[in-house]
Amino acid sequence: MNAVEVNANPKRVKHDLKRQERALWLRRFFSNKWMVTGSIIIVLLLLLAILGPKLTPYDPYKMVVKERLEAPSAHHLLGTDNFGRDLLTRIIYGAKVSMWVGFASALLSSIIGLAIGLTASYFRYLDNILMRICDGLLAFPAILFAIALMAVLGAKTENVIIALTIVFSPEVARIVRSRALVVREETYIEAIRSQGASAARIIWKHIAPNTISPLLVKATFVFSEAVIVEATLSFLGAGVPAPDPSWGNILSDGKDVIYTGWWMTVFPAAFIILSVLGLNLLGDGLRDLIDPQSTSK
Amino acid sequence: MGQPLLEINNLQTHFNTERGRVTAVDGISFSVEKGEILGVVGESGCGKSVTAQSILRLFDEKYTASYDGEIKLQGEDLLKLSKANMEKIRGNEVSMIFQDPLSSLNPVFTIGFQLTETIRIHQKHTKQEAYQMAIELLRMTGIPSPEKRIDEYPHQLSGGMRQRVMIAMALACKPKLLIADEPTTALDVTIQAQILDLILELNEELGMAVVFITHDLGVVAEICTRVVVMYLGQVVEEANVEDLFTNPLHPYTKGLMKSIPQIEGNRSEKLNVIGGTVPALTDIPKGCRFATRCEYANDLCKEKAPDLQLHEGHHKVRCWHYADIARKEAVEHAIPTS
């Protein structure tokens, strides 16, 4: 009986199914309060980074000596820094840098890590070589390694991205590899092989999508770690170079005047904490959401 | 009969393990005629699945496995084919379905995606055409309302349904030979019967030959025309299904038959078992491989390995004493014990 109905209008049924599925995803998304919180924080920060520069009336580079180190007021919402620049504007421009550096290095290290991880897992003779190189890179503490790379590359925003990509790719590669090693032994890989699929098709079409969920989760954590490491580098003067604002170098400037201008330390730090918190909440939530086995709950 | 569809000659499959090279399949020969259902039976670890996977060369040949002998598909030796040509055989000429339907489908794709992909690996069709073909395949394998099911993910289907999807996938390119590696083991009995009926039906309709691997003699009796009994990587007996069930010759086959629980008669009687376990592949007996567990084994068996010899017709057996045993049993039957 059901089958007849379906034959009558298969398109509608399919449409309904899609809608049901979407509704299910949305419900699962909204049932995870922490993930919703994280998403809101990240969306707001992204909006701030993208739209903020157009909304603020101040120039982040223009120094007004008379107005230096003013406390937060209606005029300067978050006060001014030690050169009389509006702190909120500097933080907004800093958000742009931090979000861009975090996003770009998360994306790049995901792509590179995915490629390395899949290659290592499928071509066993490359496994040892690639993984030992990754081990070598992982042996360095992330920040120390990034500082060393920045010393070689020179202080520039793009170089920060390159350095962070080199630092984080091995971590992604390990996760992808370990997942791919499990997946390649699954019967469905053998089954598709027995259907005549080539190695490239198996790796990219069948193994890769199965590594996406841990990869995506890892990528959000890389994002948040990259925000921290970028801030640290800039704080130490090895990251985003001076006149350009970044949360890290605002903090660094702020530490010299911490007794007279607490706002220069508190606000950028709060933004760093907020963005990292948001990303981590999002990453945790994603992990629960994406797992195909947990659909039924 | 002419040329058989599949002819396996003296196939050996070796694996490199930490404890050295082991030969999991040691000198197997059998053939499959067009449209025939051949059963391969034996207990766990006797090399049934390895044989099946060797036919499609599914093992990693670079590191773990190597093959010897011949696997001729319509006269062409599969073991001599290049990697690319082998990929053209898989799924196209010879397909395989696996023991565990629950894990044989990729969880991240809809079954429709996986079916159309298989179709499009070997045949040039647009996505729409392949999609329609996939619906037809699902209908053919008896999945209700395939238009709806096709967009579902594997976890939304039951085990029986998934095995039907696997069969649909295996049939996508109308292969000449289907290798079914214990396709019903993971399913419950009613579903098992349905799947067996389906395989029989497809065998009749499409004239597709089937190599049916199982440890379940009941299933063999139901669907196979010929049977190969394997023990520890070798064929110990080969016969038509009637001959095997009415007149099993090898002590191992006899043991297997006796160990089927009987529903009639005295059920308080203990079930017959074959004592001991299959020896490890690293520790293969010198003489007859079954000698360690055989009640008829004597010094000859322990020293010298018997060959597969022709009994009569197509009935072959690998045992020194099968004729004596048969004679002795005939006498026992003639004089009732009470």
C-alpha cells in the first residue's frame, strides 16, 4: 500500500524526507546548549571582524597623544591605548587578524594533514617516513617551534599562518591517519574494492569522508589553538608586527601600563578567552553532532 | 560442458606474518561451471574465505600476500593480470558479497550513492540513469518501496535489508560469477531463508554462477549443486551434493555431518563433535592434515600426505583409508548393534 503511494509521487516523499532530516539536524543542534553558545560567540566574533571596521569611526593607526590611556567612557567604549588610539577599534581590527590567522591555519593544516594522513595510512611504505617526520615536528613545543619558524620567516601576518600550518599539520595528520587505519580495515572498503574501485577512489571517496568528523573537530581545536599561539607570538613580538593591531600585541603594549591602564590588558585578554572558549564549545558540540552512529538519540 | 567458467588450479595463497610465511590455502583445485552453485564448506580457519578473496586478489600483494597457481576465468589467468585489469574484473565479471552486511556498507553515504557509484565504475551512464538502475536493482532484490529506501543511510536499514543492498550492488554489472562469503551467517533464520531464495532466484534468472562459502551444511543441501569440503587450506572432498550427503567419504566430512543437531530421535544424546581444533597454520602436520583429529588415523597417515583421488564419477576424496572405512561401516550397518 505504501509502495503505491510512493510510486504516485516519489518526488514529494523525497522532499519530505529531506525536510525531516534537516529538522532532525536542527533539533540535535539546538538540543546542545553549549554548542549553541559556542556558535553564537563565534558568529558574533566573525561579524565583528568583518563588519566592525566599517562601523567604527576611529582609525586604528591614528595616534592622538592628548587622549592617551583614557579609561572606558561613552566616547571611547573600551578606553584608549598608550598612543591614544581607540582600544575597541584596535581590538576589532585585531579580531580580523586573529580570526583570519586562526581560520587560515586551521584550513591549511587540515588540508595538508588530511593529505599526509591518508597517504600514510594507505601506502604503508610511506607510513614510517611520513609519521617519523611528523613525530619529529611534534617533539617541539608548539610555541617554541612557531617562534623559531617566525625567526626564519620574518615577522609578517602571512608568515604566522605558514608557521602555524607547519606546527599543526602533523597533529591533524596523526588523527586522520589513525582514523583512516581503522576505516581501511572495514568490510565496506573491502566490499568496494571487490567491486573494482581503484586505490585513488578508495582513498579519496571512501576513506576520506570517514575521517572528516574527527578532522573537523580537530580543525576547530586547531583554530582555537592557533588564536592562542598567534596571540602569544604577537605578545612576544614574533608574530604580527607592531603597528598592525593584534590581540597579542595589544596585550603586550598593555603589560607596560598595567597599573595605569588595566583596560588594555583586560579587554584583549577577554576577547582571546571568549574566542577560544567559543571555538572549543563548538568543537565539542560538533564531535557529538557529526558522529553518524549517534543519530538515533 | 566445454570450458568451465572458473577453473582454479593448484592455488596457493601465502601470507607473510611475524612468524614467517604461512600458506593459508595450499594447492586448491576446483572448477565452477556456468550457472552452477558450488558450495565451499569447512569450519572456521580452514581457508574458505581466503580462497574467496584470492579469486578476486583482494589481499595486499605488496606486503602481506602472494599467490601461486592459476585462477582461470573463462580461460584467462587472473593471477597474471595487471592491477588495472584486475579492477575491471572485480564487480564486473566477478562480484562478492560478504559475511557481515552490517559493516559492508560505507556509513557516510546513502545506499543510492553507493549503488550508483558501483554502476558508474564499470559502465558509462549518467547519474540519473544509474540512479534509475539502482532503484531497479533494489526492486529486483526485493526491497520494498525502493524509491524511498534509496536515499537512506545504511544505519537506517535492517541487517537483511543491507544484505539485499549488498547483493544489489554485486549484481549491478550482471557478473558471471558471484562469490558469496557466508552471506547469511550474520542474519537470523527467517531472513537467511529469504536471502537464500533470492540468491537461488537470481541464479536461475540471470544464469549467474555462485560460489557459496558457508559452514552450514543445511544451507549447502538447500541450494548447492556441487560441494567442495575444505580442511586446513586443502580440498579434502569434492562431490555432487547428493553424493556428499548420502555417501560422505572423508572422515572429516563424516564428522561435520554427525555434528549437525538432529531434531528427531533421542535429543538427550550428546552432540557429536570432532575432537580437537584445527592446527595452526604455522604448525601443519607432516602427513595427512586431518590425522591429528581423525579416529581412523594410523602411522601411514601421520607420515605421508594423501592425494586427492577420484572415487567414482565426480566424487573425489583425500584420504588413505576411505575405502576401508566405507567397508567397515557397511558391515556395521549390516549387523545391528542391539
